[in-house]
Amino acid sequence: MGVIYDGSTSGGLAEIKTGSSSLESSYQLRLQTYGSVVNPEAGPLTIYTSRPVNPTFQNYLTRWGVDVKPLPTLPPH
């Protein structure tokens, strides 16, 4: 599995996707989803994004246990 996740959280693996276009199915995201399914010890995948998610792709992610959340906001300094 030739992918690297952006990071991990206490609950599993994390991927960050920024931009404004719709988040669509990509080979990278499907491979990361597969990796989180076949390696349950790593935990589930969460995608943090500012992008709207294509409804068909959202159904795919939900079916395989991938959570999609908004990007966390940073506190002002």
C-alpha cells in the first residue's frame, strides 16, 4: 500500500484535504480507505476537509467507516 497518511489522532488515521472544489473519489483516498479497513489496529480514517464532498463518494466513505469532518479551527494568537 503505497500511501502515506497526513497524520494520526487518538482515534485513528487522519487525512487533510483543503480547497474549494468538490471532494471526489481518487485513487489515493480509495487506497487510504482500504488501508484503514485491512489494518484495523491503526484505527479508522478521518478526512478533515474544507471541501464539499460528492454525495456518491460520501456514501462510499460511510460504507467503509471513514468519517469526514470540517477542518479544525485554530485559536487566535
